[in-house]
Amino acid sequence: MPLETAPVPLDTRPRRGLNLFWRTFLFLAVLLFGSIFAWLQTFRALESEPRAIHDAQQLASLVNLSRAALRYSDSITRVALIKTLADEERVRISPREPKDQFEVFDSDEFGQRITTELKARLGAGTVVAGSVNGQKGLWVGFAIDGDGYWLLADTSKVGPSRGSTWAIWLMTAAAMSLLGAALIARLINRPLKQLSFAASRMRDGDFDASLLDEKVATIEIREVNIGFNRMAEQLSKIEQDRVIMLAGISHDLRTPLARLRLETEMSVSDPDARDHMAADISQLDSIIDKFLDYARPEPARLERVSVSAVVETALYAVADYQDMQVNVAIEDGVAVLADEVELLRVISNLLENARRYGKTPSTGMAVVDIAAKGRDQWVLIKVRDHGRGVSPSVLAKLTRPFFRGDSARTAATGAGLGLAIVEKTIERMGGVFGLANTASGGLVAHIKLRRV
């Protein structure tokens, strides 16, 4: 019957992490963001000096024009001219007093460049200030016939591109980059996703649904798809040949077995010998059934199945056994996604295995405990005997076809396929099967199926 050493891990939840699409998307996004940021910094560095020279030229021209207009106008016209410049051009001109307090306009590299250009064009005595008497702005100090003046320029027309402009441009570029990265990642990962789906379908025995497109434009993907399709065709042919072969064996063997049974009943006079010969023939017939069960290729038909109902049906078949006692502890209303006939076969197989190999040494009785309970999205079913268990060295081999655990089992009647059929059946239903030895003695089979 089922076994256990250290409890077999039945947790089928995948390890958390990024799938291939998100990994590709993340790498592309980081690359694009890094490229955008580097390009932005380079552009700003290359744009700063030409913009400073351009702004300095405009300011110098404005100062020269204002100086010429003021120099050749009378006092009345000068007042009107100053008012017009302030109202229409947003250029303020005011007298420069000796007591004026100002701060130079060279706090950053851009300001230093403008100051240098203005002094080169207007003269070394030109003063460029960032604030005068506490009023911030771009102030240019110049002189007309020995009289000093301040010109306050419109700061919105001077300076590097605003941060909001760069932010809008960066957000637009980032949005377009992310969209492009998502499309590229999807295109890259689509063939792999199709390959993964086809492999999963082929694993479940659906060879026809696993065919991939052999006419894709990408050479490497096309070669992979062609190779996968050829592999699927070969495996399908092998599976079909195996089924046909086993079906033929079953048909060819059962006809002479039936004749042997009939001849035994009619020609053997010794009742004891006749019974033994009939038992041998029945054993051969049972072994043929085991071969066919193990070779069954079609996927299970899954539906909602009540665990308690299946166990009750399985117990009905062993109710008359005098050497077997079964204890049941199943959570109320627990149901699984399974094939009812297949699940019944699994429980019956485990019960028969426990009856044969899991008898308690002291009493000669096979005491079996069946328990089932829900846990999150799964139902855990446990079938345990109280026998001697098996050696840990052979525990993992018990589900191999035709393997028998010890000398006691080699003397047993059977094909060595029982536990292999159980494991294969549970896997076909999307579950997990494991065997372990219990700490107090005996073997336990763990079954994990989807909860509904």
C-alpha cells in the first residue's frame, strides 16, 4: 500500500517570480528609460550654451536699442518712452542709485554664460543682477552719458527650457516606450507561450491539439515548431501502437485462457488442483487488465465528485473481508474535481494494496485509516495502513511500473503496476500522489486533488 518516510511534498504551487513576458518587459523598460534619461541629459547639456548665447544677444540688442532711444530723446519723450516699453514690451527701465543693493546673476552655469556674453557685448562695466533691492528678475545695469540705469527684462523669455516642458516630454516618451516595450515583449513571448501550451496538451495525451504553426516568418521559431510537431507525431504513433499492441495481447491471450479454464473445470478431477489452476488463470486475466489500465491514453473526464460517496462505494466491495478493518474520517461536504470511476479505482487499488501488504504483524489484520479534508483550493486524501512499511531506499521506486519493494512482495501475485496506475491516474486528473512511511509504523498514501 502507499508509503512514507519523510512526508512527501505535495505543494504544487509554483514558485513566485516574474514570468518571461514581465521579465522581457522589465528589461526593455529599464533599457528604454535609461536611454531616454541619458539622451535628455545630453540634449540639455548641448542646448544650454546655444540658448544662453541667444538670450544674451536678445538682451544686448534690447539694451542697445533702449540706450539709443533714451539718449536721443528729450525729458518729456523719455518718460513716455519708458512707459511704453513697460506697458507693451514688459521692459522696465529705472534710474540706478548708488545705494541700490543687488545680487549678481551667475548662480549657475547658465547665468554665468549670459553674464559673460552681455559684458562682452555691452562693455566691462555692465552689471547683470538677479535681484535689485530685493526684487528678483534679470536686471541689466548700463550707463547713458554718465547716468546709470537698470533694465528689468521679461524673465519668461530668458533661461533654459522649463522643468514642466521636460516633464511633459519625458512622460510622453516614457508612455510610448512602455507601450512599445509591452508590444515587443508580447511578440517575443507569444511563440514560447504557444509552445508551452502545446507541451502541456501533449503531456496530457492530446497530441492533435499540440500542433504548432510551421509557416511563421521567424526561421528559428519555425524550425522549433517543425521539430516539436514531428516529435508529437512520433509520440502519438508510439502511443497508438502501444494501445493496439496491448489490445491485441489481451484479445489473443484471453481466448486460450478461456479454453484452459473450461478444460480445467472438465478434465481435472482433483478439486484442490482444479482450484489452484483456476486461480492461476484468474491471476493471468487480472494481470492483463492491469496492463490495459496502465496503458489507457485518454484524459480523464473531470467533474464534481463527492469524496465520501466514492469511499463508501469502495468500502462496499471490501465489506466482507474478515482480515480487514477500515476507519473513515472525511470532512462533511468535501468534493473534488475528478473522474468518479477513476477515483474509485484509485481508492480500491490502495485498499487492496493495504490488505495484501499492510497487515499489522501482531494481529494479522489490515487496519486502514482513510481521511480527507479541504485546504484552500485543494482536498487532501490520506490512506494509511499499520503494517511494516517499506525501506526508505525503495520508497521512491514503488510507483515505478513492475517494481516490487522487498522479498515479501516478490512472492505476491500481481504485475507490480498497482501504485504506478494510481500515480498515473491522479496525475491525469490534475492532482499529486505521494507515498511515505509513518513515524509510528505503516505506509501512508497522500492524494491531492482540486477542490470544488
